[in-house]
Amino acid sequence: MATAVHLDGITKRFPGVVANDDVDLAVERGTVHALLGENGAGKTTLMNVLYGLYEPTAGRVLVDGQERSFDSPRDAIDAGVGMIHQHFMLVDPMTVTENITLGNEPRKWGGLAVDRAAAREAVVELSDRYGFDVDPDARVEDISVGEQQRVEILKALYRGADVLILDEPTAVLTPQEVEELFDVLEELTAQGKTIIFITHKLGEAMRAADDITVLRDGRNVGSVQAAETTREDLAELMVGREVLLDVDRPPAETGDVVAAVSNAVVDDDRGVRAVDDVSFEVRAGEVFGIAGVDGNGQSELVEALTGLRRPEGGAVEFLGEDVTSASRRDRIEAGMAYIPEDRQERGLVMDFDLTENAILGSQHSREFGPNGRIDWGATRDHAEGIIEEYDVRPPDATATSESLSGGNQQKFIVGREFERDPELVVASHPTRGVDVGSIEFIHERLLELRQQGVAILLVSSKLEEVQGLSDRLGVIYEGEFIDVVDPDETTEEELGLLMAGEHPDENDAGQSSNETESEPVDAAAGGDSA
């Protein structure tokens, strides 16, 4: 089989950092090739070299056997290389057709005007050829994230791409959209296109790729065929040691109630009821998990608990005190740590450096400002401690948050919140966007905090994570707790039914899914259905 892309001895240096160190990569035409590695391993940098965003310090880029020198992405596109970034580059108010053809529109009247009919016809033909289901007339702001990603792919194909680079393509997709994406990749390769996709997820690489190359610390540490490897072998290549992929959770020794939510009623930003009469409590030394399909009220419930949103009804207690009206600052000072769902909106100030971000929420603490002014020396020491302990890359306390990869941003937030010496940790999707080695580390630290008597509320869209870590598991559906279960006594299939609003025992009794009605559950009362 012919080689579509050959990167020969690519080295890319930045001041103080070697991002890629003499990397060789060969990608066969008509295949899906996964570039796998931890956050900061050099995956995106290597692909940015291929796409013309970076000029290599050393090495050669060959496309279809011909050595190429790219001064810009335009040169790469002209050579048949397209890239779909993790954060899409679409114009929201414009239509699908306008986005796909933007800058390359067919013209009429001697080039004086855009031929909108021809543009739409070209998009429809391209969409039909590859089996994409997109509405050419829909505005981008009105379509789903998965559809937006297909628009990005069509945009690259419209410009003649034969090699497509996808950077963390599933990071923003639902499980259903992930499967749809994999179907798209199969169709593209069946028609001769070549796919390189960047990921840190083992399951994705094995599910979608023909071949897998692993980068570690900027170097190629091995290339394997997906059909001839295992998750364990790939994890060891990524991290350089054996990785425990399954959670080992010792029995819980629970203490007093640390946090309690009673009959909470919470509206979303539109004023629509998102949480309706939910009650639960979290005890010292336990992990109380919340499972559910995204958008069923988890975010609003967490924001009400942490002080970011005022509930319409009900009460929040923390360490025996009513904090329903307390500020976010008061809750932090009382010992409530929070890992937010959206790290860039809620967790970091993106143009602050890591030293400044290390004390967000604690800037009034005597530890960092004993005389009413921030002690920047102590603050920097604190930031460097987080960076070292949580393996944040690059290890530079003066780096801005926006300069870090998403996974390294997440590790820094997790480290900052865990180091607050909290009584309660509210962890909302704590391992979103991080690699397998970091997932193992974060899980271990959560269980260490649990063993130390810290109460933990865990919200996660990863079923295996929330099931593996939780001592009790509340399942939320349309803003209500449909049940609270023992995760060790409940199968994934049963949890899946609960997340869809159905009780497994009711289905077994012959009740159809659209007839199933479930009463809300009081989690504080032990999780028995009413």
C-alpha cells in the first residue's frame, strides 16, 4: 500500500522545550492512523508541522512521496492536507453552505458575484458522495456539535483534502455522535481518503484506527496495528509503566453528613425548570456519584450546591450550616472545593499565568496574603508544587493558562482544588480531556481523599468512572433523581435504562418504555423508590 504521509526525523523546538524529538511517522493511504499519547506528548505540535502551522526545526515532510515545505496552512491545503481542530473554526450566523465554501465560492457574472445556487449544489453533491447528513441551508449556530464537525470535514474536502487530520475529534461529542463520526471515517477511507486523528483515549484508538503510533515526551515510542495490541499494552507505551485501568475502591468508612441538599428547585439560564425537588446528602469518607445523560439538570444542581446559582426553592447545608444564600467565597473558605465542568469558563482565567490561577478563590487567604497583600513568592511556590505533583506540562509557573493543552489545564485545576485541604470536593467531570495516566492519578487522589474522610460529590458522563468510584450512585433524569443505587450491585445495562428514565424491573414486568413513570427519589433517605 502506498504511503500518503511520511514525516522523517521531525524535530520541533520552542524556547526551553523540545516538543518533537526526531519523530518518524509513516501513514498508509486509505487508512485511519491514530496518534496516541498523553497530554503534552507532542501530538498536536507534530500535526501542526504537517499542516504548515509550524516550521520544523529539523526533518522532512513528504506527501505522496514528494518532499514538501509548507510556509502556511494554505500550502498544506494546496498539497491535499486538511486539519479539523478541536475547537471548530466556523462562523455561527452563516449557513452550512456559506461556511463550507467561504473563501472559495463559485462566481458568476464574470466573477462579480457569488453563485449561491452553484455553491449549494456543490455542497449537496459532496455531502451525498460521502453519506453526510447535513442541511446546506441551516445556520451553523442552530445545528448540533456533531453536525458542526461534519461541516468542518466537508469544508476540508471541498478544498481538495486527501489527508485529513482530526485533533481530539470526540472531545465535544456525545457517545452517539462518536459512533456517527467513526462511521464517517470508515466511509472516507473506503473512498481513498487518509485520516490521522489525535487522541489520548485508548478505546477510541483501538475502535477506529487501522494503525496506532504512540508519542511519549515528544518521541515516537512505537507503532502497532490496532488489531494486534491491547489497551494495557498501549497504556504502558503511553505512560512508560504499567497502568491500572480498573478502579480499586476499598470499602467506605463513612462519617457525619458534610453536605445536604433538600428539595432543591433550580432553573436554568432560560428560566426553565432544570432541577425539581431533589434531595441528597454526602457523608464524610464517601463518594456520592451522580449519573445521567448530559443536560438532565446535573450542571444546575452542582451550581446551586457550590454557590454559582441561586435555587428557586429548597435548601443547601454545609457542615451543619445553611449556606443556601452564602457566596461562593464563603463556601470556599468553609472548605468546599470545586472542579468545574467547563474548565475555561469556570476554572481558569485564560490570560492569567499559572501562578495567578493557583490562588483563584484563595486570594484573600492569609496563607498567600498575610498582610492584606498577595505574597507572590509563596504563591509561585504553591503553583510550582501543583505543577510538579500533578505533572502539568510545560512545567512553567509563568506560562499562561491559554498556552496549555486542555488536559494540562484540567490537571492544574484538579491539583489546585485538591490542595485546598477541603471538607467536600465537588468534582464535575474531573477527568474530561485528560490522558490515561492522569486519569489513574486523579482517581487515586480522589480515593485517597475519601480515605482521609473527605466527602466527595462526583458527576461524570463516563459511566465506568462514576460506577467504579462511587459508593452510592444517584441517577438523574429530567431534573429528578429516578433512583439511588449501589453501583456494585447494578449493571451497566440497568444504569443505562435508569438514565433513560426507565426502571429495569418495570420493563421486566412488561411495561413499555413510553409508559414508564418514575417517582422522584430522596437520596438522603437511602434511595428507596417511593
